[in-house]
Amino acid sequence: MKNLNRIICAIFLASSVVSGSVNAGETWYVSTTLNGMAGSYSGSVERDNLLSGSVWLNADHLDDYSFALAYNNFRINFKDTGSGPFEINQNAFAGRFQYHFYSDTVGGRITAQLVAHKISNNDVTTFTDNVSVIAPKIAYLNYSKDLYLDLEYVKSDYPNNSNLSIYQITPSIGFGFNQNADWLRFKAYFINSSDKNLSQGEESLTSIDIKWTRWLAPGAVLGVNNFFIDVLAGQRIYAVDNDAFAVYNLADVQQGSALLGIGWRPGEDLDVTAIAGVEKYENKTISNVYNQPYMYISLTQHW
């Protein structure tokens, strides 16, 4: 636990130093992202709605290495099932470090990545509080930027839930085609629980996420820069998605999802993304299947 806190603090310190010195030269490229999400729970006997807001800071030093820091506040409002309505208010911090190697032997860039999360909330059961996550990853992108491979290992610890540990292996592969105007990515999730009695009777779950992104030429209709479709099939629980700095520690068994996203670039230094999606879950403890429709918007400023 102390080692994880040191990792996050070290990444935070490095990010702060970088952001403070970015104006001293042009070797650093810094971006700040604000995200907001609102959703509801259709068919849930326990949950009512959710609201989330986050801020990310990312700093890249040329093509050598990068730091990122993320903070997220997540709130779920629950229905009155007899003891009155209540909410879970959660704060999550994450840090990421990447280092890039270049090799003519393999014809591309190899990236070593490490991500750490620390999560706290007011869950009355305390089961989802004080969660920590550590996730190393190795990735490859060829020089033509039309082939991407990675392999990530994730260990999530739930010390207040009888020391439950979740182990996740996440390989992915991506292809660019049509002169890289189109990108297709496949990501698999292999999740294992240290104690199935603490993960709704599930010891091992598998799912696959497929995402297609289309980049448009300048002057496209409504100024759209890109759009994407993302579909998840299969089941997963306590999953971690480090592309979005997301830890699903409050979720039941996820049984699939689908989303449509649109990106705009109204200026050279500003990106806007809007997403509409729905996720399907089952609380197997009470045999309750429900959907979570949501809307998401993201603003990224490049400095």
C-alpha cells in the first residue's frame, strides 16, 4: 500500500514539475482534459442515477516519455428500499508513466507503461473503499502506425473486502487501413478472482471489446474530426480500463456495452468529444438485470 502511494505521489510530482516548466522550452507538450458524465439505471431495484467529473493532466517529452495524473469524483444515488435514499461519493486518483524505446529491428516503437490507482469512498459496507490498483503494460506501434499490439497485467486489491484480489490480463491489437483513416482495435479481458464468493460467484470471466474509429478530412459535415463505435461482448467484473483511467469497483457483473462517440477539433489546440452509450449489468446476488444509459463529454486543451 505504501509503495503504491509513493508511485502515485512520484508521478504527481513529476507532472507538476513538467506543467510548471512547460513554458521554458518547446520539448514538453502538455494537455489538460475535463470530463463529465451523467447517467441513470433503467430496471435497477437499487440504483437511481450517477454523476461523474474528472480532470486529467498529461505531459509528453518529445517522443521519449510521458507523465499523466487523473482525478475523478464519482457519485451514485441509490433508491429508497426501506431505509431511505443514500449515495456513494467516491474520489479516485491515478498516475501513469510511459517510456518509449525505438528499434529498427522490430520496425517500431516499444512503450513500457505503469499505471497506479488509489480509490476511497463512503460505501457503508466499506467493501469498495480503500481500493488500490497497479498495472504494468508493454506496447508496440510500428513506424507506419498501422499496427499496434499491447499486453497489460492488472492487480486490484480490496483490503476491506476480506482482502479480495482481482487479476486481469488485457491483450489488444489494432489495425489501421484506408491510409490510416480507419482504425480497428480488439481488446480482450481475462479476469480472475481470488475468491468467487466475494465476486458474485464468479471466479473467471472473459470479454472482448471492439472499437472502430473513422478519421475525417478537414471540412467534414458539422466540423466533425472523427467518430467511433465501441462494443463490449461477454462478461467482466471489477474491470480496469486504463485508457479511461476507470476502475469498475462499484459495478455488478457487466454483461456488455455499446457506445457511439463523435470528436470535433474547433481549433488547433482544442478537442471536444461527446459519447452516448449504454451498459448492461446483473446483480447476481439479487437476480436483478438492468441497463445504464449515459452521456459523456470531454474537452482537451493542448498547451
